[in-house]
Amino acid sequence: MNVTYLVFFAIILIGTLVITHWAAARSRTTHQFYVVSGSLTGFQNGLAIAGDYISSASFLGITGLIAFYGYDGFLYATGFLISYVVLLLWVAEPVQRLGTYSVADVVYERFPKRGIRVMVAISSILISILYMIPQLVASGLLVRLLLGVDYTASVWIIGILMTLYVVSGGMVATSWVQIIKTVLLMGGTLLVVLILLSWVNWDIPQLIHDAKTQSPHGESFFYPGHLFDHSMEKASLTLSLILGTSGLPHILLRFLTVKNAKEARMSAMSATWGIGLFYLMALVLGVGTIAIVGWDSLVSSDPSGNLAALLLAEVVGGDFLVAFVMAVAFATIIAVVTGLIFAATSAFSYDLYHHIWKREQTGEKELLLVARSGAVAIGLISIILSIGMEGVNVAFLVSMTFAIAASSMFPLLILTFYWKRFNIIGAYSTLLTGFVAAILFIFLGTEGAGILPLSNPAIFSVPLGFLGGLIGTLWAKQKPSYNDESFMLRVHIDKQEVSPHD
């Protein structure tokens, strides 16, 4: 166990526990626990969104993918970034205007039926747990490297800590852990970039030349075609990354923590800038890793590429810089997993328990108790599932989650917000078709039965999700109701931004 690593780990751990203790005193009502009473500014919420979104797979994995595959590795980053443009233009403001404590609230405003609330809530829980598993797997591997404990113990450590943060501090603790994580991530990545550029005497053309020389791809390092054998695979992955973000419950919940649509726009814009700057720095780190660490050292140390950033930090900054980068990665895991646990918890306690089981007959204390109990249960389920998946490809699990979200939740929200004729039967068929199609194509793909030549199904499952909604709506033959007219007005006009005289 490296003492320097342990010190940085302890600093992050103590800091997050202090935040949670502070937040616990501010999470005494349901409004505070679920959405911070809507008190975050757009800029603060943008930082929290970035902290919620940039996972350990992104921080550690993107650098390795760029180092190994050049252009194709950077394709992941561009997909993640463009997804926020879609979120900003079509999804963020309607969610803020219509939601209260959960994503199911948003759809329920258009279709006030218990069945659709149940389906959206269960989908939110499943997507959150599916996304949590690769985060916990990555955290287990990282903490094992950091503290020298075995993988199972590492997963338990991280899982219990994350659950504690949510149970004690609610969305207040979750938000501020994410904000501080973003500051650490941006500052830490910038520090490594500056040290890297100083290492090469700021000679960027030479760095690019060395990257081409060290890579087995040679002059074609910055051209496409190294990671994906088929252009359809590339298109399918890009589609899932771009559209999947707008269907991730833990991202959508973040737009309920601001007071109006203007702040929601600012949140998405701030997050886009922060995420864009991060991935530009990741590009520099990926190129620098292959140029300085070299292909042979990368492959011999870690064929997956997940340790590329740490190997680069070791070369240019020694143990101290490695410990700092690992601490940032640990903070990244904390932020993302707390957000995911919270998203699943809100769907369970608020939608399934409060609205469906108790029919809105729950008191303030009871609802908070159920929310905290739900967080414990969901945390335990995720930990147990993650322990059995040590050898599973983390990147595949992440892309699978994005594909499911892009095929089910995204079509449901878009059709709900923007198609006047859309009805409850269409909503059911959209969610079911997209969810089932994505899972079916995943099992039939190269990572499953190998019947289909694609590992990512979005190019098939996303259109099927929309098609399911279209067929269900037309088959039901329901005419738009007064609620549809009222809903559309609320989607496109923010009442908080219109004066009483308008």
C-alpha cells in the first residue's frame, strides 16, 4: 500500500463525509431531500451535471481509447459532447417545467394514469442500476490498485460510502459532491495537461509526430477505422451516445434542482462547456500517452487502456501526480454513483411507494424514511450484482445502458413533448418496444449470441422505439384531449417567465 495514495484517498473521503454531514442538516423535508428545494443556480447545476455525467469510464477510459485507436477513440468523446446539444434543445426545459421529484412525473403530466407512472419508474430504476454496475466495477478495480485490498472488498467500500451519502444528505449532498468533483476533475486534468506540455517543451507538432511514430497505426493514427471494423457499428454507437444521455434518469433529475426554465438552459449550457473542455484535454492526454509512454508499455501494463492516464502521470510526475489523478478518479466514481443511486431511489420511494402503493397518503417523515430505506436496498442490489461482474467489459456495459435509454426513455420523452396526437397507448408501446428491442439486439449481437454483427443495437432499436409509439398511437385512434392542449402549452411556455399582462 503506497502511503501517498492512501493520503489522497483519505483527503477525498474526509472531504465528502464533511459535505454529507453538512447536507444532512439541510435535507429535513422531501423538497430539500429530492430537489434541493430548487435552490441551485444554473451554473452550479451545470457543474453538478458535468460531475454526474463524466464517469470514471470516461475519465480513465477515453484517454486509453485515444492512445490506442486515435480518431476512433475520440469518437466516444464527441458523441458524449454532442448529446448535450440534443438535451439542451429538446429535453431540458420541458423536464424542468413539468417535473416535481422524478422523471415519471413528467410523463404523468401528459398521461395521468397509474400504469405509465409504474412503467417509467421501473425503467428509471433498471437503467440506473445497469449504469451503476460498470461504475462500481471500475471503482473496485481502482480501489484495489489504490489501497491494495481485493476487488470484492473494494466494491463494498465504494457501494456503502455512496449509499451513506444519499441516505444522509439526499440531493443536497449528491449535488455538492458532484460540483466539487467537477472542480477537482477539471483542475486535475488541466494540471496533467500542463505538466505534459511542459515535459515536451510545448512542442505540440513534435508531440503529434511522436504519437504517430509510437502507434502501430503510424501516419493513419488520426484517421478513422482502427476501432470499428464496420461503419454501421460506428454509426450505431454514435447514435446511442448522442440520444442516450437525454434518456438517463440521473441526468434528467438534475433539471428539477433549479427554479425555472432559464436556469435549466444555463445548466445545460454550462455542462456542455465543461464537458467539452474536459474532452479536449482528454484528447491531449491520449495523444501524449502514446507519444511518451509508448505502445509496448501501454499494452504490457494494461491491454484495456484504463490505466493509460495513470501511466502517463507516473512518467511525467511520479507517485505524487499518480496519487492525485487516482484521487480525482475516486471522486469521479463517488459523484456518478451517488447520482445513480439517488435517481433509482426517487423512482422507488416517490413514484412506486408514495403514488402507487400508498396513493399519495404518506406523511413527510414516512416518505423520507422510505426514500432512505430504498437507497439502502438499491445500493445493496447494485453491490451484489457488481461483485459478480469483475471480468465483464466495462465499456460494453456503459454503451448497453446508453442504447437502452436511447431506445426507450428518449423516444417516450420526445413524442410526449412534441407530438400532439401521441396518446397513452403510444406511450406504453414506445417504452416497451424500445426497451425490449434494445435488450434483444444486445443479446443477439457480438457480445451475446453473435447472430448479429453489431455489439451496439441503437441503429435498430432507436427507430423501433419511435415506430412502436407511432403504431400504438395510430392503432388506438384517440383524439387529442383538453389535457393534451394544456400540456403542449406548458411545454412551450414557461409560466414563470411570462408576465401577468401577457
